[in-house]
Amino acid sequence: MSKIHVSTTINGDTAEFLCDPRETLLDVLRDRLGLTGAKEGCGTGDCGACSVTLDGRLVCSCLVLGAEAEGREIATVEGIAPGEELHPLQRKFIEHAALQCGICTPGILVAAKALLEKNPDPTETEVRYWLAGNLCRCTGYDKIIRAVMDAAAEMREAA
Amino acid sequence: MSVTRSHPHDAARLHVTGTARYIDDIPTPRGSLHLAFGLSDTARGTITALDLDPVRAAPGVVAVLTADDLPFANDVSPSAHDEPLLATGTVHYVGQPIFLVVAESHLAARRAARLARVEIAAEVPILTIDQAMAAESRFEEGPRLYARGDAAAAIAAAPRMVEGTLELGGQEHFYLEGQAALAVPQEGGDMLVQSSTQHPTEIQHKVAEALGVPMHGVRVETRRMGGGFGGKESQGNALAVACAVAARMTGRACKMRYDRDDDMVITGKRHDFRITYRAGFDDAGMLQGVEFVQYARCGWAQDLSLPVADRAMLHADNAYFLPNVRIESHRLKTNTQSATAYRGFGGPQGMVGIERVMDHVAHDLGMDPVELRRRNYYDAAAGDFSTKNLGGGARDLTPYGQRVEDFELHGMTDALMESAGYAARRAAVDAWNAEHSAIKKGLGFAPVKFGISFTLTHLNQAGALVHVYQDGSVHLNHGGTEMGQGLFQKVAQVAASRFGIPLEMVKITATDTAKVPNTSATAASSGSDLNGMAVKAACDTIRERMAAFLAERHQCEVAQVRFEEGRVFAGGAEMTFAQAAQMAYEGRVSLSSTGFYKTPKVAWDRIRGEGRPFFYFAYGCALTEVAVDTRTGENRILRADILHDAGASLNPALDIGQVEGGYVQGAGWLTTEELVWDEAGRLRTHAPSTYKIPACSDRPEVFNVALWDGQNREETIYRSKAVGEPPFMLGISAWLALSDAVAACGDAYPALDAPATAERVWDAIGRLRDGV
């Protein structure tokens, strides 16, 4: 099968790649671009481990084709920290011990960041239901919610 | 001191930046190949034709292997050598690997695996407990039996009796990282295997057998897993062996990871159980005699089913003194996935049995279920004066003859009832239920007493390797594996404390069979107990050598050399730890040591059911409040209060994480997580679309978790306690709370099976309201 040439923007940088028309954005990110932060947890859009944003919209990259990235802006966990310094969400996840095995963490951070961009002052219930599509088998979620609420508060203060 | 402080997970920064590497993230050598299994679609039968030509002809396929192509052992069993990597003429469950596809990409391998033409002469499968009992299809020669006194006579003589049957579902681990392995051929026929496994030594052992080389020809490395929960104790063997065999054959690196659906269809899960019970008791609720029959559905191969079923028997008492008791255990062989280790390892199933009895007895007597439980508790440990002993005599002997010398639950129950405001909330729930018929509320209390140690006594050993470099930095290695529980950080804290240095000076390294040999699985909650002690021994050896050297140089007693806050004090001299390491190196002192630990006191006869299988017990208790919509069965956890005993916690933040995660996982097991097999033996719930683990929205609205302020009465590492499995069983309180809410709908006992899905809750309410 002939490959498709795709030009896109990933975490603010332009990127080009060739991909099979059937290939998912997740596989492109991981296997062609070496961005392994997004994980495959289920491959069916049910676990959220592969979460990225596409033109600012939160998506499961396992349900998006690589070819759909043409001309769009993709953001992944690798782009959350502005530089050496961590994003407040990342810092709060460490401070609150809001991770264990860590494999759901990138997707949850991407999802939480997308929430706070839409709604900088979410209620706890809004956080719980926004993140309901991101499964975590280790933590029981309590510390994750606390970390997101705390990061949101800090970001509001800084704004 | 680094211990007893809440340091973050050792890889936390890597995790939040997406740079922590799991097996599938490791850059592979050029030309790496990818593997997939072709699976049986039949639960039981004989393969009559196998045409793999279409698979071989598929794009990207490099090789296709069947059992006949395997050069040496065709076995991935951790126990009874009854689990071939690839089927040998017969198939025993839907999902059993029949052939192995080696291809240029993961998807090419998976697509090709679907193209085989397999003909199987199907036989009637044995799927259920009833079918297995009728066919006498079992492991071991017959049921195991542990007993004390005459339970039947005690029940007959007791003023009151309850009896019943409980169906208890299994559980998919749902580690978010599926099984994965990568094998890279080395010079001279050696093999390097990177595996997502809780048991690198077992992987090494099985790969060596499959390659026909001694264990020294195979090195296994495990940096981290994306969750394990017992599901990576033996279930990773197949992938690692497949990769190694294919890598040997092709001379190229081979990687295999299961897609989620394949993972759920191929790998084993928690054993589902049926438990029948009879209990005799007096009007005060004191148990006189209890009988259990436990039926465990073990699947097609033995795997770890015998010790799992043993542990279910060993936890049939949970926290209660049972004066006369009989526990019969049937280990049934069925044409389903081979059930395997899962957090609690049978303990949760045993415990649910006696908690059902307690729930039933309390309902029968109309007695407060917390009070009933406290009356039947084991005697308090010496020094616990929080509650007077109600038994009047020594009530400290388990059914298997081990004395309970550290019983903490009297004091812990007092404290939890106080902090959770139990009495007032009980009254409030009763008042609510008297006034409302659509929404009923319920409260459930569950204590946990969990035995710590491998019941197979020889597994209770661990090794470590520690190097101090001449700049004072420390390289740490031990046999434990990191699956998210924070073991590496807790053990690094031990090392930092022994040398009196900051945690940053200790480098945590991947588990590696070339550094520490002959390790046990990181399982049975034993990780920090065993490896912490082994690392302590290694560090102390180096520290003593350094102290002896410095004492001589600075003319002081060895005992006067102190290692504190990154500095070393010897006589009047004071130096940094780095300077001390440099001096010791120049003084030709060895700065590297192994360490070894074996758990004392344990000795156990699993056939007779007698001895001391456990070094100590870990305790916890939980109170859960739920609301149930009686019109639909839908329900919600409103509040959970937990008090858990981690001894003198090595790291409270990590330990509380284990408690919270364990509770939610345990509650998931007993409420929403339902595995469904159809009559052909196909697992119909093989993805998160159909198998419901708790989500963020299911978290209790109020979630109060605290650690019990105590210390281990046995000499463990800094008097801490194991914390991996015990909190899982706190989730039983959620199931009991649902039972309580359902009981408010009528007079009969709800007899709620597990998982208590909304559908089951709704059914139970219907039975009560119809008076059936």
C-alpha cells in the first residue's frame, strides 16, 4: 500500500512523516516520531492512555488516523512542560503522589490540561467526570483529583 | 533519615514528562521483528488440520512456528509443566496459543495470525463449577481439608444456625500496560530479555529451558511494569519465551506485546469461587462452629492455583476466632483461561466467605454488624487495652495452629468508629431508609487480617547488590521489581538511611538476573520486607568495612564512627561521605557487597494445614456508605473511611496510595467488574468497553484514609509492614454496604452474590420486595 505524506505541527514544531493510510495517529507518534509518551492501553478509545489534543480538542490518538493530522496542531505529554521547568499540573502530580505505575499519567495530564484550558475553575465533580475516560488501575483516583484541583488553584493565582 | 518520610515515587518526574520507558517504549535494534499468537477459537478439542500457508504468504511475515518447530522445552508453566507455549495437538480453552507469527511489524503479525485455517474436532467443554464437579475434573487427588474441633457437632448444638451459598466472580487484572517482552540475541548464543514481569528469575528459567541453555546464558532485565497486580507473576512467560525462541531462530531482536483483547482472552485472571457455608452461633452472636466448602475454578492449567486455593483456606477465618471449623477446598480444572495470581492470592475469596457469614448472622440476630464482628475478633495483642477481651479464655489460635500475637483490630475498630462517626451515621441511615423507598442507603464495615509471607516457605528469601563508588554515589540493586507500588523508592530510602546520605546519592537500577540471582517473584506483598532487609544487610557490610578502616586511621572505636546527614564522623575527624568513600577506596577497602535475607520463624505443612505460614499479620478496617436506586439497582459509594496498619510506614505517601488504590480495586472486583463466558467458553468481556473497572467518577465522594499509628511487633525493616495486598480486601466493605442497603427493602436476607452489579442488586431487591 502506498504511503501518505503528512505535514503537521506537534507541540509547536512542524513535523512531516510518511504513513500507511490505515495507521493510527498513536502508532505514528510512537513508532515513526519516537514520541512514546502516549500509550496504547486498549486501542479502542476506552482507556484514555493515548490522549492527545488535535487543534486543542482532546482525542484518543488510537481512534485518529495518522493521515488526519495533515495541517492540524497536535499536542502530546512531551510538550506540556514549557522547558526544563515542569507545568504546574506535573509538579502537583509529583507533590500529591498522584501516580503509581505511571502508564496512565501522560494521558491524564493531557486530559487535565485540556480541561483547565476550557475551564480554569472546575468543581471537583467536573474534574471527576471529565477524567472518567482516563482509566487508572493503581491509584484509586483520589490523589489525581486533588492534584488537578490544586494545580488549577495555583494556575488561577498565577494568571 | 530517609525512612518514614513521604518521598515521591522514584520515577515520578519521568512519568509526568512521558519519558519513563516501558518495554514497548525501549528503542529496538534495527531489523527487529514482532510477534503474535494464533489462538484457538474452541474451548476443548483436537486439532485435525492446520493450514498455515496463508499466514506465511501474508505481507511482512518472516516465519510461522508451531509446537513442532520449538527446539527444546515447550512449556511456560510456573509449576506443573502442564502449559505448553504452543498447543500440542489438543486445545483446552478459547484463546490458547496454537502457533506463533514472526513478522516485520506488530500489525503485520496480528493480521497474519487471523489467516490460518484451523480445524478442530470439538469436544464438550467443562466450563462451570457444576460441570467440573460432575466430571471430577480437578487438580490434586481430591479436596484439601483443614479443620479443628468438630464443626458439624458444634453447629448442631448451637442455639441458632445460618447457611447459604455465595457465588463470587473472578477479576481481570487490567494492568494498563499489557504483557510485553523484548529479546535481543547476544554473542555466543546468549540471550538478553527485557520483560514486563514480576518474576525475572522465572522468565530466565523458562527461557533457558526453551533455548536449551543453562540459566547463565540468559539475562533478564525489568526496569518497571505498567501495573502488575499478580498478573505478571507467571503470565509473561509465554511472551518472553516466544521472543527468545524467535530471536534465536532469526538472529534478530524480537518483541511481543499483547493487544488488550488478546491479553484478556489469553491470560489468567483471579479465580472465581463458589462458597457454601453453615454457621452455628449463640444468641449473643458468638460463633460456635463454621463449615465452608470452597470451589475454585482454576482453568485449564495448574499455574499457581494450589497456593492460591490454600491461601483462600488460610483466610477463611479473617479476623475471627472460630472454635470449631472445617474448610474444604476443591481446585477445579476447567476449559477456561488458567486462573492465576491476583492481589490477595485467594485471601480475598476466603475472607469474603466469612464476611458473608458475619453479615448473615448479624441479619439473623438483628444485631449491629460491627458489634457482632468485634465480639468474634481474636484476642487483642498484649499491650492493647482499648477493648477488654470478650471471649474469656485464649481466643488467639487460627484454624491452622498459628497464634495471632499481633492483633490490632480492637483498637483500630474503636478508632475508626470514632473518626467515621459510626453510631450517628448508622442512626441517620436507618432514619433515611425508614422515610425513603426509592433510594436506600447502606453501611458496610469490613476488617482485614492478612497473613504476610509466601506460604511456600523457601520463597521467603531475597538478595541485594550494593556498590559505593569513590565519589560517594551509591548503586542499588535487588531482586524486587517495580510495578508502580513504590518498592524501589522505599528500598532506596533504606539504603540512604544506612549510609546517612541524601536519597539523591542512591541510584536505583533495573532488576537484573545478572546482578542478583535466584530471586522470588515480587508478590505476596513481600517486596519491601524482603528486599529492604537484603539491601540493609549489603549496606551494613560496606558501612562496617568503612567504619573499621576509618576507626583505625582516626584512632577511635569502630562503634564511634557515625554516618549522618551526608557526613561521616570518626574520632575527632569529620568528612563528607564522598571523602570517606574516596579514602576507603585508596585504603584498598572493598566498597561493594551483596546482601541476603531470609524470613525467620515461618514453617508450614500445606497438606496437614498446620504450622506458621506467616511471619506476621497486617490489619485494616473500612466503613463504606452507599446509596442504591431501588428502581434500577444503580448505586454509588458516598463515603469511605479507612484505617490501615502499615506498621511504622517506610513512606506514608506511597503506602496511602496502596491503600486507596487497593480499596478501589477491591470494590471494583465485588461491584462492577463482571467476567462473562458464553456456553462455548468464549470470554465475552475482553476489553474495557464491556469490562467495567472503576473510573474517576466512581471514586467515593468522601474518601478518608489514614494509617494506624503503630509498628510491627516483629523485627521487619524499620518495623514497617507489607502493604501491597492487604488494603485490597477493604473493598469488601462496599459489597457489605450494598447488602445493607438491599436488606432495607424487605425482611429476608439479601444473599447478594458478587460482583454485585446494578443488575444483581436490582434482582436482589426484587426478591426481597416480592417476598421470594
